[in-house]
Amino acid sequence: SQQGEEDPQALSIQEGENATMNCSYKTSINNLQWYRQNSGRGLVHLILIRSNEREKHSGRLRVTLDTSKKSSSLLITASRAADTASYFCATVQGAQKLVFGQGTRLTINP
Amino acid sequence: DTAVSQTPKYLVTQMGNDKSIKCEQNLGHDTMYWYKQDSKKFLKIMFSYNNKELIINETVPNRFSPKSPDKAHLNLHINSLELGDSAVYFCASSPRTGWQEKLFFGSGTQLSVL
């Protein structure tokens, strides 16, 4: 069954603006991961946030985690054309299975 | 280059045929995976192997048979291909099995069954 669900499914913004994507999940987690997928390519790991962390930064990326609401958000600041991609959250089901949502398709317009 | 590489990148075939997709990782990882991504971008795990041993086998038709000759290779053989098998298949690896591991993905094999 699908664990993470991203929202919105698609997002289109102007270059330089900030992009926020959300992920909701159903069961308790140990960590939550975000991945990026460029068109025609495989997924690339962006950031992992543990269940005891509330916020994490990596360059222009900021991830928050609210375990009480079972949700996470990914913020990309000062977006660039190269950020155009699909973004997926992933959580672990059982001991070993990383389960992905359907992703948010982000388009950065020049 | 250190990477997860899979071949072929594109595979076009007729219904009923048998085909294989190969995957190799030179990252020294113990665990490898096959994921299927459908036309709506939904990514679903199919199989996982840890050091050549099958550890995850999702509800996948038995026409799909993974084979891991060593921990650096995980191939996927599909018998009697059906239209619904058309999708992008991704191989991935992680250092170990476990909830804390991040995955490294190959660039995918786009399978089109006509």
C-alpha cells in the first residue's frame, strides 16, 4: 500500500520564487526521506530527516517533519530552472521496505 | 564511475515474449532492489536482495523472476510479457538493509510491450 502522499501533484512557479511540497503518511516512522527525479532519470536522494528531528537544512533545501500530524514539507528556496523535476517522499514500511508516494511535479519557469 | 547501471535503457517488445533487464552496482553495497514506476509516476517495490538472498518479494506475478548471481548484480527476467508490464523499471542499491538506508538508483529501463 502507498505510504507517502505528496501534495500538490503539480506545481509551477517562477524562477527565484520558493517552492513548497508536502507529504503525508499513515503509520509511525523512524525517518522520512526526500528524493528528486529529473525527467528520464533515476531518483536521487536529497535529504533524510529522523523522527526525533523537526527541521533539517541542506543548501537551499529545508525539510520539516511533524510526527503528530504525520506530515513533512520540502521547501526549495530561490528556485532555479535546474530544480525542475519530480520530488518524492519515502518512508519505511516494516523493517526494510522503502515506500514512495506519487511525487510532486515541479516546474520552474524562467 | 561509481554507480548503479542497468541495461538496456529502452526495451520494445511484443506481447508474449521473454526479456531480461540487467543491473550492476560498483558501490560495494549489500542490498539491491527492483522498483516499477507506472505512467502516473507511482513507484512500487518489487523485489529486494541482501547479499544474494531474497528478502522482499512483493505481490508480483511469478512471470517476474529476479536473479542475483553475486551481491553486485541483480537481474530481472520477465516471461510472457503483457501489455500491463509496460512501465519504467528501476534498479537501486543501498549499503545495507534497514530503515536508515538511502537508496541509489539506476537511470531506469523503459519497457514498452506492444
